[in-house]
Amino acid sequence: MKYYIGLSLASNSSTDSGVAVLDSDGNLIMLDKLYKMNDVAFFFENFTSIRDCKICVSMPADRTMLEGRWRILSKPYQMVSTNKNMPNRDNWTQRYSTRGCDFFNSLTEKGVPVDRFELYITRQMLHLNSCYKERSPADCKFLQQMLRTEWNIDLPVNMMPMSHMEAIVGALLAKESVENSDNIRNISHFRNFNVIDFKECPTRFEFVRKCNEETSLCC
């Protein structure tokens, strides 16, 4: 039995990170919240079938606050590379956080396959992006309903944490990367990890969506 783990990694320990585990049959067998990197390490180190897993970890945004001088110097809207008055101190131009990279590197050294993914690009490829503000209650409810109806994932009716559903997106990507690797592409490389995504929306999703549309037309 293969297991596919998606981890929606938060930028810091004050925000919850979600973890989701799917089995080979597409059944959701585990959902959990993690906060500190020690919690993340404890989960993976104590997962009994870690050797039979494929892991996809989202890339958290770098929330480093910009200093006031940067905001003043940015008013002329000059490119960073051409403005000598805007030195790159403390990597403030870095878009993604390096949180957890050392731990995930240690997992790959043990033979556990780990890939990264860009959450919002993957949501777009799966047609799971909404017109609502990101991570708002409306966006959360939309994603939950889509995962239930389009992917037939057994989720409760009451609203779930957004981190859980983002982790499910990562688990679906991990499952596709093993079962249908021809539909997976590398979009970039980040800190020794491949950043992967779907080439196109999986056929199963399109088939279920078409059936639902036909059913609604008949009604």
C-alpha cells in the first residue's frame, strides 16, 4: 500500500500547517494540524509507513517585514537590480521561505521522495481557484465543496480549516506524480527540491465534472 502525503507548510509557527494522507485507493485516512517544525519532524519520524510514501510540501511565502527605508526608495518604481540605493539586505527580495528545508533534505537522504509545489498554481491547474479572496471563509467553503463533489473525497459538511484542504491538494499532486508521472512537470527548482505541478487537469477530474454538468442539465 502506497501513501501520499500533502503538507501545507505555514510561514511560521503561529499559523497552522495542514497535513493530509491519502492511500492508494484515494481514501483520505488522516488530517492533522501542525505548528512548530518540531511537530512536523515528529509526525514524519513517527509515521510507520514513511518508506512507502510520496510527500509534496507547499512553499510558504516569506513574511519578512520590509523596513521603512525600502518603502521610501521604492517610490520611483525602479528595478531592484538597477537601483544601487536598494541593497538586498537580509534577503528581502526572497519570495519563498526556507522554513523546513533542512529537515526535508534529511528525509530525502533517507530515501523518502519529497517534492515541493506552489499551492495557488496547483489549484489553478485543478480548476480549484475561486473568485473569492484567498483563504477567506468563502474561498475555504468553495474549496471544500469542490473537493467533495469533483474529487469525491469524503469530507464533513461543516467548514474545515483551510490548511487541511490545501494539504489535500498536495496529496492529490503526490498521488498523480506516482500513478501518472507523464502528467507531471517540473516548473522550477527550490533549495535542492523539484517544484512540480500538473501538466493538465487529470482525466478523472474532467470526467467527473462533465458527468455532473450533464446531470444538472437533465434536471
